[in-house]
Amino acid sequence: MNEHLQEVSKRGFRRGLALAWIPSIPLVLAILNSFHRMSEQKATGLGAIAGGLAEVYLPFVILLTLGVEVAAIVFLIRSFSRPHLGRTLVSVFSIAWSMLVIASFALLIWGLYIYVPHAQASH
């Protein structure tokens, strides 16, 4: 029975790890694309980066990112194991990364849908 629980924990760890890091792929691609566009157009500032991120990242994941990251956190928390300290440390790091992705996503949404429209309306 103990081996079965360890196998379930290991599968949960793998699923959580995959779910935690997969949404980062389009984010990294969007950032690289933004820097490429900035160098081509000689653009600078947050507006240049935000435009590239919004174009690539938001259509892909409005709710998907939140769901995937929350699922990753759940899987990783359930995979904590005292005998496997390395796995637990990787889980903690991946949970922190998932929380950072969620916070970044929330900040991006706030900026694009709340801050920018209000800033434009006041000018």
C-alpha cells in the first residue's frame, strides 16, 4: 500500500511540474518577440513590451493560465514527501513560480483592462 501512495505522489508531482512550467513557454516566446520588435522599430518602454505580450499571450490564456497554474499548485502540494526532500524543494520552487505567473497575469490584465483605459480617458 505504501508503494502505491508513493507512485500516486510521484505521478502528481510530474503532472504538477508540467502544469507549472508549460504556460511559461508562450510567455518566453512573447518576451523574445517583443524584444525583437523593439530592436526593429527602435521602440522603447513598457508599451512596446506590453503590446507584444498582449498580442501573443492573452489570446492563448485568459482563463487557461489561471486554471492550469492552480491545478499545478494542487498537484505539487499533494506530492510533498518527507523522504523525498529534493522533490519537495522542486515542488516549492515550482509553486512559487506558479504564484509569480498568476500574479504577473493578474497585473497584466489589470494594466490592460483597468489602468490603460482610465489613463486614456483622463487625457
